Amino acid sequence: EDNLFLDKGVLATNAQLVDRAVTVIENLGAKIIGPAAVREKLGLTKRAPVAKGVAA
């Protein structure tokens, strides 16, 4: 859900919302892993970003 507030009347940054989501997920017993671990688990390779204006 899109949300702009951390608490009632308190605007949140994206980082604060991510931290809140991590806390909720960990409190539910799940483990948070980073992007490199996700790529490894799914067998993906990291690609270089495509430059703007360059056709792929």
C-alpha cells in the first residue's frame, strides 16, 4: 500500500517505511535477505543498467 506517513501526522521517508516493513516481517518470524542473496537463491545474474536513450 502506498503510504506517506510513519505515524499519525508524521511524514515518512522511504528508508523509514522499509525499516518498518523489515521489523514487521522479522516479528512474524521470516528472515530478510539482501539482493545478492535473492539473485543467488533464484539463480539470477546481475546485469549492468541500460543507458537512457539506448535501444536494447
